Amino acid sequence: MTSFKQGMTVAVICASLLSVIAGCSGNGQSTTDKPAGEHAKTTSSNDEITVEQLPWNVEEGIDNGDRRVMVSFTNNTNHDITEFEVDYSLKADITDEQIAQAFEGTASGVTPEDVRNTSLNCTIRSMTGQGESATGFCDYGAWYMTSIAQLDLAEPDILTVQYVNTDSNTLDTVYYDFNSKKMNKGGDSAPLSSWPENSPRASMIPQPKSTLISDLLDSEDQLRFDILGFSYEDFQQYTNECVANGWQISTSMDDIAYFVPKDGFSLDLMYSDDSSTLSVYLNKEQQ
């Protein structure tokens, strides 16, 4: 495993900021052993999220034999959280010499200018249920951070939290400003999708048991959607349901299943363990 990111990174936060938010110990993946859809519990949009409900910790760790800056947080809110991200900015008095020393040997050809011009953030994109914890990684641009000394060059700017609002059936977002120490309650909102019951294309594949469907697009040529909060076991089960529905697997890997075209359409399943998401693509075959 190289230091170059392979797909989406996850994680967030700096140990030097424990005076801002109470830390929490421990690493490990988000516990997603619940059946798909059971993460979404009855909550209220009045149950506002506060930064104090999100204790976190950051420390150096080992992932698949590689040193990483690893971050963890615990979800003590009344909502299921799908994204937890902190964007950082370099401290005003940091010199190029300090940057070069902290990042020495981490990536070929990376210069202080590169570090100054790229994003520094820690991100966790996985379904983290109420009372559960999740772990991820900090990165700069396309590379993982490998030392706390790298993160110590920066300070957090904005915390982004995306969560499931079961009142409005939406994915809502709030932002915490580390400068003003205030939570912005009026963030973005994206509707969760309902299963298109009367769609001819939807009738060709099994209906997911999960209600957490996002980014659904249904047209004459395509049906595509994401299922949030999916475990690897859920992915395997849904693959088997497609087979039981008459689809024949042509190529199968750990996190991908391609099916032999049927009735003029191809079917692809792509699972992301990092974000606990299954992406489904039903595409009309080109003539």
C-alpha cells in the first residue's frame, strides 16, 4: 500500500485541540453490523447537533502495515451521521523549513509550496449510527498524513457534519466554525430518494430493503442510485438477490459485481467499505 490515496479518504481532527472538544480514545471501523436501513431511527429535526456531542481523538497508527494519522469520533447525537470532516488551514507563522521537515520523505517531489496550495483535511465518510464510533485518516491533497507533526502545522477551520434527518427524509448538513466556536444550523439539505415503484427499470432488479437511498436517477436509458449504511454482508446479499432475480454474474471481485446483460440492460454493483455505500448502475446497452 503506497502513501498515495486509493479512492476516498476518511477522517478528522487534531490532538492539540482537545481543549475545544473532549477527546475520545480508540480506533476501529464504524460498527455497521445492523441490517441495512435499521440505522435510521425516529428522531426530530429539533434535536440539534452540537460539537460537544461529537468527542474525537487523533493519533498515529498502523493501517495494513503503513503508518497513518488516524482519527476517531463517537456519535452521541440523536441522528445517524454519514460524513464527519474537518478542513484545516496552515498556521500563519509556519515556515517553509518547518513544512519541509514535517513532510520530508512522505512523498516524492512534494514541496512546501505544494503543501501550502493543497487541502489539509481529515474525513470520515461512513454511516455512523447513534452511539457508534468510526475511524479514518487525515490527508493532504492526494496523500495520507503519516505523522502528527504534519497535522500540528495546521489548525482546524470548519467542521462539516452530514446526518440523516428522518423528519424530512433528507441528508442535512451543519457546519461548526472553529474561529467563532459556533455551529451553523442552516446548512445544506439533500432529499433521500423513494424507490420508483412504477419504473420499468426498477422492476428489473430487487428493491433494496434499506430506505437510505440517495442520488437516484431514473431515465429511459439508466437507473442509478446509492444505498447508504450498507455493510459488506448487505452487498453480498443484494448480489445474491440479483442472481435470484435472473441476473448472471460475469465478473465478481471483493467489492464489485458485473452481470451479463439482460433484456437490453447491463447491471453493475460497486461497494465502498470506506463509506458503507453500495452504488447500483442499470444501463441500457448501446446498439
